[in-house]
Amino acid sequence: DLGTFRTVMRRKRLRALGARVRTRGSAQPHRLGQTQGREGTMATIRDVARHVGVSPATVSRVINGVPGFSAHTRERVEAAVAELGYEPDTLARGLRTMQSAVIGVLATAVSDALASQVMSGVESAARSRGYTVMLGRAGLGAEHAPSYLRSFKTYRAAGVVVISSAITGDMRRIAGARLPLM
């Protein structure tokens, strides 16, 4: 049977990596050796799920605060996340949602007191909501604005805060429908 063959081969590969493999009926959770104690490797959501003995969907629900699991499961998943050093992959999430957790700030003059206050406020509000801020300094004549807007669009920014005297038609054309300007 092809399914059995694949399962056997997968177990052999995992054992070769130094992993403990859970077989039917065993109570020991699966633990990948490659995610433990080696610098430069990242634990995945599947590694956390195997470590705890739950599905990746359960781990995802715990991480995102969605109900549907017991308090005991939540504690075990949170402990495994801490132990394995799991961090959500924002790039993968961005590919799935077609949007990143980035907000662009396009300013003509960053040394201006008002611009500085606005940037500080945007950064603080964005960070509290899990966003990262990218700053683009367009220059006094806004000559660099088109290239920054293209970059923000490429990074799939959630939106761009423009600190300028006006949002021009050229800016709106470059941003298009997918990149809100405010």
C-alpha cells in the first residue's frame, strides 16, 4: 500500500534526523530534534503541534486566541511555544492573507516638529496593534514619493500615512485600489 510505504519512509527520515517518532497507540508526543537547541532553525507550527500531540489547527487557535480547546491544552501549547521558541511566520501569513503587518509612513520632512509627532503617534498605535512601521522620506519636493509608494505596495503594506501638504493624483494612481492612502 502506497500510504503505508510513505508513512514508513517518513518515519525513517525523521529517525535519521534524530527525532522520536510517535507510532499508533504510543502516548509520547513527537519531538523534532532539529528544532531543539540548534541555532538558525525555526520551529514551525507543526513542530509545536507534534510536541504537544495536537493538530496544527489547535495550535493556531491557541496562538490567535480563538476558542475551541480546554485550558489544559492552552497551557500545554503555550509551554511548547516557549520551549521550542516558536514565532509566527509573518511572511507566510502575509502570503496567505495577501497583506502584511506593515504600515507605511511617507513624510516630506522628518525633522519637522508636526511630522515627528505624527510619526510617533502612528508608530505607537501601530505597535499596539501588531503592525510594523516603515518610513519613507520623500524629500521636500516629494521627488522620492513614487518609489516609496511602489515599495510599500510591493511589501503589501496595509496602508500609508502621508505627512505632506497634499496627496497628489500621481500618488493615488501609483497606490491603486490595494494601498489605502491617508
